Amino acid sequence: MTWQADGVKEITRRTFLMGGIQIALACVLFGRMFYLQVIEADKYKMLADKNRIGVRLIAPPRGLILDYNDIPLAYNRKAFRSVIVAEDTNGSVRSTLLNLSKLVPISDEEIERIVKEIKQKRSFMSVRIKDDLSFDEMASIQLNIPDLPGISIEDSLMRVYPTAEKSAHAIGYISFMTEEDLKEQEKLQKMPDVRIGRTGVEEFYEEKLYGKTGTRKVEINAVGREVRELEKQDAVPGENLRLFLDSRLQEIGYNALKEEAASAVLIDIETGGVKMLVSTPSYDPNIFNAPLDMKTWENLSKNERRPLMNKAIAGLYSPGSVFKIVVALAALENNVINEHTRIQCDGRLLVGNHPFHCWKKNGHGALNLVEALQHSCDIFFYQVAYDTGVDKIVEMAARLGFGEITGIDLIGEKGGLLPSRLWKEAKYGDAWRRGDTMNLGIGQGFLLATPLQMALMMARVAGQGKKIIPKLAQSEEVKIEETLDISPKNLKLVLKGLNAVVNERGGTAYHTRINVNGQRMGGKTASTQIRRITLKEREEGLKQQHELKWKDRDHAFFVGYAPTDRPKYALVVAVEHGGGGGSKAAPIASEIMRKVLELEQIDVETKKTKESQK
């Protein structure tokens, strides 16, 4: 039966075909199993471990910030904080927090913050309630712990700023990370209670001060709960940071400025180290250890005298007569004037149809450069600026530190504005005019500078043209060798004029002269208008500064150096709406510099005594 034989053959072929396919599939399956279980065994073992091993981050102790004499400006203090675990509250988180608020002050804002944070975390994870509990608060919590399910107390570290308001803008503060911070730093998302630097050196040296995060490897179950600790790597504490700042000088500067909207900077000319950097009014950085309430924040942020702003590096002002130092050097270096050049001041200079007035209505008469600086004659510097030209003045100003950030180790510094022909053309589509040069000659017009830039200019001039860079943190390299290529003779002549400002009769700061065992101070006063004075006001007679509203008064400045025979310190005092450089800023600067020199002598005597006792 042929058809039967053919049928058997067909079945046999199908059987072999199916068997071959099954064998092939089996080979593929066994091959894949061999690959996964033998060749890739280590990889998948590690992935399996990750499903049961979790990594917890440990925040390192933050590095200390020390002043020039190793006195702490920021350190860590052991403290205790209360935390809550949602799953242990028996489902009554809000009720538990309300009961706790009867024992420990907790605002409604804080309760809402805690509830929100709990919703974002797993129920077995702790959430911070309140930091830095007092002994009485801890005792109250412990006594009532049966009625506070889910509440416990943990160890913590608090950042302490012992000089408080006196050094706030230089040191800065730390605060809890925001949601934006966590997005930028993914590695810290598992440690949201960590605090980071916000301003001052705390922010600039964040990486150095923070240290290295530690880790804990823990076994976790299917829902993420810790079962046991498998391995621990301790955190590495942050490095300590030693500054040029002297906490004693910070107190001197702060007390001298009081509640003025002002700033003061003192630079060591030999090293470029910033010995004092104060901005007032100030704030207590310790308040940022806990979240601020709305009222406190509004008092700080809406204060017209801007306590949160570091005016020393971010305040922008027309430097006024301080800039006459720059104009003088530009003219001397370009042989426009010399020590014998005399210019007549009759109280007014007419350029075209526009009159330029001197602050002294009837003029100063004929003056040389030293006398012009001594009396701060505007007409002299209008004429010198006109003869020198904007390009040469701008070039000298840039050399002395205007128009760009100084490079100080702080975030938020502003570079000011050093106007030029190209700048005005680009900004306003207008050519530079003679009147612009005249205004620049007395530090007004478009020109803007920070107090730190003014202090740096004074340091470079008094430091015989050395290219000083201001810095807060100490480093091994303190020797300054690069110079600005300015004639020592010209620098000496300008300093002679600045000495006359303070120490010669008729000088605008003569009433603020000091004598600390033969050590004297030189400098320059400045008053800058913040509003335009009309012709009608001039004819009717200008009001005295104290008769004007605070906001309408001139800004007051003084830049100085001491001692005059061997300059070591450069100082700037800037007082917003102070009324006058000679009447307001110079007396403050005199008080500061006198105490600086007296303190230096005390330190020298103390050192000699200690050495003799060895």
C-alpha cells in the first residue's frame, strides 16, 4: 500500500523536524542559562545584592573657620534634635505634633513643613522636627514620651558663629538644602537634612569645609526597611580654614559703623590679606540654623538699609573725589602735569555753554597737585581730566583695579562700571563727549565702583604700585612681586597730597588726624551726589545735608593708609547717604585706623614680653 508508506514517511519527517526544533530551542535555552549563571554570574550577583543592600550617607563634621589668631569664627557644637517617624504615630502624625507643640514651641508653618516632608518620604524614615533642644525641652519630651508616639531625640551638630553680626557678611552662614539644591546634587538626596554654605567664605570654600561624606551599607527588606548594618565608612571631617581676618578688628569696624548703611575694608598692603570686612546693618547668621519665620525674613529682606547685602563687595557707587587719585596718576604718568603745574580755580569752569562748579563756590585760587588733593578742588581735576583724556584715565583706572572684580575669595562680588568710548557707543549709541570726561575727572557720571575696589586702589598706590590681590583665606604664597609699572616718583607725589589731606591745615580731613606714637594716617575724602542739583537750587542756596531726607543725602567715602612713612594698611569707609566724606566717613575711618595701630603696638609689646619670659 503505497499511500500508507508515504504517510509513514511524512510523519517521520515531521517528527524529526519537530525534534530538531525542540533540540535547537533547548540548546538556546541552556546556552542562555549557562551565559547568565556562569559567564555573567558576578554581574547578576551584584545586582541581586543591590536589591537587598542599601547605602546610607553620613554627613561629615564641617571644618572650622579661624581668624588670624586662630580664634574660631565658625565651629560646631553638639546638640540634640527631635524627630518623628510616621509609622510609629499610629496614623496620627498631626495629632502627635500638636501634642508636642504644647511642650515645645512649634509654629503652624513648621507643622505644615513636617507633614509635607513626611508625605514625601517612606513612613519608616525619620523627619526633623526641631533642632538645638534646650535641656528643659528634652526633659519635657522624655517625661511625656508615652503620649508622643513616633517622637524621639537624636544627636546633631549645630554651626555656631561667635562673632554673630560682626562678621556675618565675610563668614556667611549655612542652611538646609532646598529642593533646587537637591536636584543639583543628587548624591545628597538621601541626606536632605545636610546644611551647605550660602554666603561668605562658607559658600566660597564649601567643598573644602564640607569634607567627605561617609557611607553605611545596610541590609534592607522588600519594603526598604533597614534590617542590619553590614559595613560602615566614617565621614572625613572638612578642612579647617584660617583667614587673614582679625576678630578684634571686625569688632572695631562694626562698632564704628554702628547702624549706618555702610561698609569698611582694611587690607594688609604687604600680603593683600583682608584684615577687616564689615557691612552694616548686619544680621546674626546663627538664626539660619533653623528655618526662618516669615516676620524675621521680611524684617531682613525689606529693610531699606539692606542688612543682607554685603555692601563692601556688592554696593555700587560713584567713587567721587576718591577717583581723583587715579586721574592724578594718569596725568603724571602721561606727562600732562608735574609737581610744579598750577591751575586756577575760580569756583566755576565753563565748557561750551555748560558750567562745571567746584564745591567751594568762590574757588581755591591757583593750586598745584598736592594742594588740589589737599583741598579736593574740583576745577583742578576737571581741567586735568580734560587735558589727559578719557582713554588714558580709563587705562590707569583699570590698572588700579576699577571696572572688574578684584578676585577676592567671596561669591557675589560686582565688578562695577568703568566707562569708555566704546562702552557708551554700545550702550547708548552716542559718542563720548567732553562733559563725560569732566565728570569722570571727579569720579562721577557713569563710573561705578565697590568699596573693595576703592580699598584695593588705595592699597596698590600706598604699596608702591604692587599688584595686590585681596584675599580672605591664608595661603603659603603671600609675597607680592608683580608691579603695575607706575613711576615711584609719581606715586610718592600723590601720597604727599594724601598726607596733606589729613595732616596739613586746610585738608578736608585735617580734623580727623591721628598720632599713635608718631604713626599718622593719609587719605582722601569724597562726597558723591545721588541726585542732580538744579540751577535754581544753586541760586537760592543749597540745603545742608542734615536738612535733607536720608535718601537724598550724598554718599560719603574715605580711603586711607597708615602709617604714612611706611604704609602697611589700606582702609576704605563708605557710608550710604552719610552726607559728607569729611564730616561722616573720615571720622569713622580715623577711629578705626587709630585703634588698628594701637592694637598692633599692644600685640608687639605682648610678643616681646612672652619672648623675654622664655
